Amino acid sequence: MLNMKLFSIAVLTLCSSVQAAEWGSVTGQFVLDGEVPTVAPLVAKGDSNAKDAAVCAAEGVPNDAMIFNAENKGIANIIVYMRRAKTVHPDLVNSKEKTVEFDQKNCNFLPHMMIVRTDQTIVCKSSDAVAHNVHATPFANSAVNFIVQPNDQSGVEVKLPLAEPVAPYVEVKCDIHPWMKAWWVVFDHPYAAITDKDGKFTIENLPAGETEFRVWHEKVGFINKKWVVDVKPGKTTTLETVPVSVDSFKE
């Protein structure tokens, strides 16, 4: 009996090791090449001319399309993604979180950019005392255009059950407050990440071997349309820091 238990433990350990050898993770960082520019807000704090100024100008609205870290020059809101995934890690086949929240606060969409998988539901809510409009026109999925009432914490549900074949990023606008813009990035797989305030990202449990990514930012377009990365089995590979010219962000 003892030998059988030891054998079972050995088999489980071997299976875990084999599985780990089939998958790997990558982490990296994108930084600004050049001086960090001063970025003006979309709505200045206290601007009495802004629509619904009592709410929208109470704190001001930052330009989330241009977030640069003054200390390490990291660039936020770059999307790194695998266009198609032939195989997916067993733990990631289905999303753990079945709903994702999309809020409107101080007349700004939060988050500015978010990944949405096709098995998830977006809950569009509002933390503002004014009405907002959520307007998006995906290519494959049905168009979205509805009002979110003031302080609606229950929210309006949106489903995007189809992967977007032309481009995964869907622009979201508010027709009431025209400076408001965000992005839903839609995938039928888990292999995508958005850079944080330090310009860093991590994608876990990728198939081992050469993997092709696309890298996109709303102001730049494709930073890299064919970024080939060697995913090491059973390891987290730290990629070389990628510089992006500050001139790429100029209007």
C-alpha cells in the first residue's frame, strides 16, 4: 500500500513537471525614448465652460491616452497580445471572472483600456451624478449605444461573444461628453496584457516556443506588428526593455 501511494505521488509530480515544461511566461517593459512631455488634461479642474462642469470639472479629466511615468519613463496602456491562440493552458480556457466592471467617474471612463474575453459580461455602471452614454461599434459584435443613468451602480450589461477578426480594440465613446473615450480589447483567449503605469506587463502560461505578438497603442498604432518572442518552458522570461520614440506620440 505504501509503495502504491509513493508511486501515485511520483506520477503526479512527473505529470506536473511535464505540464510545466509545456508552458512559460513572459514579462517586459515599454519606455519612452526622449524627454517625458507635459500632458494637458482633457478637462481642466474648475473649467466652468465644460459640460456638466459641477461634475466633470470638479477634479478635471486626465488624458489617459498619454500616461508616462516621469521617474522611469514607462508608458501605460500599451496592449501586447497574441492574435490567435492555437492552444490554451487548461487553467485559462475559461475566464475566472465572469463579469468585468466599466465605470464612469468624474466624466472619465474607467478603466481607459480593458481586456474583455468573449465569455465575459461587461457591466457598465456610473459613479457620476450626471447621465452618460456608452457608444461602441465593434466589427463582429453588435453595436452598443445606450444611456447609463446617474449613479447607476447596478449597471447595464454588455456581451461581446465574438472575437474581433479585423482588430480586437473597440473604441468606446460618450456622445454627451465628447472627450470621453476608452477601449474594450476583445479576445477569445487569455494571452494579452495592458502595460501598467510603469510600462510593464506580464503574460502567463503561454505555450512554450516561438510566439508572435502584436503591440499597439492608440496614439502610435502598431509599435510592433510581428514581435517574435521565445517563450522558455517552465520559466518566466524577462524581455529586453523596448524604447518607443516620444515623437510617435505627437499629434
